[in-house]
Amino acid sequence: MEPHLSLAPEENPKRVAIKIFGVGGAGITLLSAVNTSEFAGIDFVAVDADSPAAANATVKIQLETKLLRGLGSGGDVERGRAIAEEQFSTLKSACEGANVIFILAGLGGGAGSGISPVLAKAAREAGALVLAFVTLPFECEGNRREAQAQQSLEALRLVADGVICLPCQKIFRLVDENTGVVETFQTIGRLLLEGVRGVWQLLVRPGLIPIHFSDLCSLLRDRHAENAFAFVTATGPARAREAVEKILSHPLFDDGRVLAESNAVLVSLTAGKDLTMAEMNRVMDHIKRQCTHAEIIMGASVDATLQEKLCVTVIAAKRGLHTNKEEPALSITPRGEATSLLPGHHRESSVPRSGRTRRAGAKLIQTQLPLSIVSRGRFDKSEPTLHQGEDLDVPTYLRRGAVWQ
């Protein structure tokens, strides 16, 4: 019998369709590392500018065009974005039929940075919840890749429902100076895949206290948020305390600061039949202390195969600052008041009938305007001529707000 999730309280339960996309060289490498037997029933899609190579990909999409002449994106983000937009319909078709889409990518290069935001937009238009799991380059990789990665990350946050980002520089907390390059990148891949595994288990594993697909949607959809993720395991009589310590020391949680700044936190506990209420309460109590102002969604499930092992998945979401709303253009009146010039917003006269009365209206928000300082010449250091609260050095028509026709 397959596990099911309810998409909404009023709907009949049905299986959640999931697709995992590996984008660019790094993303496809991560996709190849996924254990297909563990992720049963998931479609794997490899996307690249040139011919993608992924042994376990059920679908391979090559976005190569004649313009690239077989050279791929060449590390150029704009080139990667252009070929993705050119074949937007192909990407959208590949996303059809999925409720949730995971995007695996390494940002900083041309393909991963350029294609990922376009793919996320295509997935959203196809109706899927979009979660991106991405890495940022090491500092030693140069400022060009770092700048490209940051620009792509911001673009991805605007279109994806959630972005779980792993700055490679943080991996130094988990390795020492004798760790080899290959092993370091394997550690990065393992951490990122833990994120995929944790969310996938939330969606397909039935629970005593279930976390439904709708719960995940309410946590992430339309937040355009920065998200952090931790998946930890612990064993032994003190496994609850050990799990909490691993969560707080997780490199993606910055010693617990991420939890304190989060607006919403999802926590899922999984263990064998020996899971106790005391352990659940101990873990949740510590997490609640770290994020007192966050909305918390909690779930728990029992897996008979987990003998003496406790697994805890935590997703912390921070609401983004980006919006798609049009910023109003401002017009400055002679008295220094700002009015909106947005289409459909009509300018109302804000000129008072006398110098001592003020028009009642919406309260203006004080902002810093890019006004240049006008010099008064040799009178610059002299005191203004004030009479009954008015500066007589200012022309009368400005003081009284007269409008010249």
C-alpha cells in the first residue's frame, strides 16, 4: 500500500507527484548521486546547455543551440538564461504533471546560474511547488563567479517557492585542512541531498502527526523566502538532546541564529516504535525556545526500520523582502511634498489655501530625497529672517504654495 497525502482538507487523498531536476554540471552531478532505489517513483530530469550525462536521469534535456556551436554556456550567465528562455516551452512541458519540483544546481557558472531561475518560473507556471537546493561557490573561486552566483540567487528567490542555499565556504566548519578536494565536494553534495531526502520523506511517509502537502505549501508558497534546512540523526538514550545539539550546530543554521530570525519553522520527527512522547516534547521545547516568534508546523512518524535511531528534519523559512508590486514614481511639489504618479493614481492638490493650514489626508512617510543643496552665497552662514514662524528669505509664492498657470 502506497503512502498518501491530502492536497487539501476537502479533497480525496492522492499521491504527490515529484520530479527532481539537475541543472548544469554541478546539479547533474548531484542528481547522479541520488539513490534511485531510495527515491522510488520519482522522475529524474537532467538539464544542461550541452549534452547532459546522468546515469539515473529518466529525461535528458539539451538546450544547445546553433548559436553556442557546441561550446555550452561558456560560463556566461546571460547565454545560459537566453537559451533557457528560448526553449521555455520545453522546460514547462517537462514540469507538467508534478505537484513538487526540486531543482539541484551549483550557482556561479553559466548553465546552473542562467537556467535555474527560468526553470523555476516554468515549473511555477505548470502549477508545481518549486524548491531549489543550490550551492554558492568558494571564495577562492573568484569574485566573478561569486557575483554571478549572488545575482542568480536573487533571481531564483523571486520565482521559486523556497530556496535552500548552501554556501560552500561554510563547509570548512565540517572539514579540516587535510581533507581532500574530492571529499570536500562529496560532503557538500551529501548535505544538499539530505535536504532533498528530508523533504521527500515529509511528502511520502505517513505519520502519526502528519505533515500534509498543504502544510508544506502554506509554509513556502508565495513567501519568496530564504530557507535553511537541517536533517540530523541521533541514537542512544540521549538521542533527543543529541539531535537538538546537532540542529543548533548545523552549518546552515549559523549556531541557531537562522531559527531566531525565521518566520515559519517546520519540524518532522521520525523514529522506530520506541519513540516516546517525552522525546518529542524535549526536541520541540528546545526548538520553540530558539524561534519564539515563528509559526511552527510539527509532524511525527514511526518507521519500524529505524531501530534506536531518531531522525529530525527542520526547515526554517524567512519571508523575503522582494515584491512584484510596481514602485510608485514620485513628484515633488513646491513645498517638498511627494505625490504618487502611478497609472490610475490621480494627483490631488496638496497646496493649502493659506500658509497656516494643512490639508487633511493620508499621513506621508518621511523619506530621504535626492535633493541638491542650494548655496545662499555670502548669506549661507547668516541666520534666516523669521517672522511669526515664517522664513522671509523664502519667496512669498513658495511660502504660500502658489501655483503658476
